[in-house]
Amino acid sequence: MRLVKIHGKVKLSKKQGVFRGRLLCLYSVLRNLLRQSKVRTKLRELLRELRRNQAADIYDGKFGHGRMREDLLALVLWVVEGAGGKDLPYPFCLPHLSFYQRCRNVTSRAQRWIPLPRSQVERRVLKQLSSIITQMNKIERFAWVVPILEENWTSFCQLRDILRLTCAEYPRGDRRTQTNRESPAIKVERLLEVEKDIAIYHEKIRQKIADAKGEKVKNIRTSPESIILKYLERYKDHLFGHPVIYSNDNKIIGVVDRTNNGAEHFFGDDKQKIRRRVGRANLGRDLEDQPAQAALVSNLKHSDYVEIVCGSLEQLPDAFAMLDREKLMEKSVLQRSNKDTELKKRICTLIACEKIQKEENGCQLVKLAMQATES
């Protein structure tokens, strides 16, 4: 379900840095404000300065000479990069909003990580860190962009939790946590529970918006609940009702995934294998040249597929021998060549012909000169 709009759009005037009538996503506005403040750049400079004396027992640099605990360096690194790990793609993660929230909470985190007493170097570093972060207070637009984004982000996360989306179901998600390890019966039961929760949530926000309209609340049409309600009413029939496969004894043996991540992961793995074979980054032409049957090779990992195709793994060579070799030869094979290989070969041929022609012309001129001298 498309929920990117939930993070809101805003119309800005010329005084706010852009032309009137241009719609900008609030998240893009926050990103531009952070760039304007240059807080992240100055924090990286501070981090580089502290890392120069990381291995030494005593700090000796820009902030004086004395003891500096490693936790102080960890605090600055946490503000810049967070706790570590790879972020999910937008809108499932808002790194710029998380960075702003870390800057806002750095004082309380410093009290816990670097307790008193502190050395003179540590006090100077913390003072510098505080002065860098307080520069964001000079930009007034942070005060209205961040609260709206946080409200929208909270509503988005609430819906995501109700849908029970796992990390493996996100785009470029972690396949180690994929739900394929669950039994199909548990999957179906989980989908039924999600459907009930969505129905309750749907009715709840519908009633909330109806009450807000009755009370004539401002900006209710652009609230995150209104956007969620619009998309739920548009796509609710496609969120559930996944086909279920039953065995002969009426047991659930399979259920269709809620996302197409399985196909996307298979395509990514296939591209990785081709890249290892041909050694090129751009694989557009290689994917076109690859026979369609190549995608079926991965099915040989499954015993039931091998049993259906050739009976057993021992009979697999006989099954390959029965393939029509002439039809397979019609398919182009993967080559370590460029799309203009034939043209380049033709260019080499033409250049070679020109050289031969020049040599022949030179020989004829020599013969004519010798004949002229003899006569």
C-alpha cells in the first residue's frame, strides 16, 4: 500500500527559500534545513579531531591536554551515525529525523555516558558539541517541520505495526528474518488476525475523522489519519484474501506471500551470478541474452521439482540429454563482449583493408618507378 504521502507535503513561500506553488515533501524540507545548518558537517569535523588521539592514553590536541574517556568519542559518533546498522529505505526509515532527535537528546545521553567528574578536555569537547547542536535553534522552521513529521511518523509506524510487517517484508529487507520459516498454517492464522486488527483500526480512524469534521477541526483533511483512511478504503480489498494451497487431506501446505520480495530477491541473486560470470556492472544486455530456461535451474535444489521433471536425481543427466539441442543452440549465450563488438570487428576489418590497399598501391608505384628507370 502506498503510504509515502503520509509524511506530508507543504507549500512554501519565497521568504522560506522556494517559489510559491512548488510542493515539497516535509522530509525534504527537514533535509534541506539540516544542510543549511551544517551541523552534521561540523560534527564530523569534531569526530575527526577526537579520533586523532583515540589510541593515546592522554588527549593532546585542539581541546588541550588531559584525560578523555572513550565514551565521549562514542557519544559524538552516536550523534552522527546512530547505533549502527543499515537503514531501511524511505518511508520505512527517516534518517534525517532520527539525526535531529539524537541531537535533541544528546545532553541527557551525555549525563549518563560521561558522568561527573569530568576533565577539562571533556568539558571543552562537550561545550563544543553543545554549541554545534544549538545552531539548529537559530533556524525557526525546525520548530514546525519536526512536530508534524513526528506526528505523521507515529501514525505510519502504528499502521505498520497493525499490518505486522516483518523486516524481511520491507524492500531490500533482511531475509534472515523472513516468515517463510513459519508453517503455512501459522501464516494463514496470522493474516486472519491482521485482517481483524485492520478492520478495527479502520473503523476507529473513520469515527475519529467523522467526529473531527463535526467539531470543525482545522486541517483534518490533511491529517495522517485522513490519508491512511483514504488508502485503506482504496486498497483494503487487496490487502487480504491470499490464495491458500491445500493438500489432498485438506492440510494447508502453502500460502502466497504478501509482498513480491521473493521474486525481487531471486532476481537480485540471479544478477549477482551473471555479474560473477561476465565481470560487468551493466547487465542489461546479458539479461536479454540469457535463455529463459536459466531461471529454472534453481528449481533443481528442490527434490519435489526434480521428481516431477525426471523422476530422481540419478535420471537428471538423461533428462538433459533428451533436450532438443538445435533449439537450445538458437538461443544466444552469455559472452564477455560489448554490444558494439560486431561493429568494432568490422572497424578493424576496414582498417586492415585500408592498410592492405595502401601497401598494394605502394608496390604498384614502386613497380612503375622501376619500369620508368629501366626504360
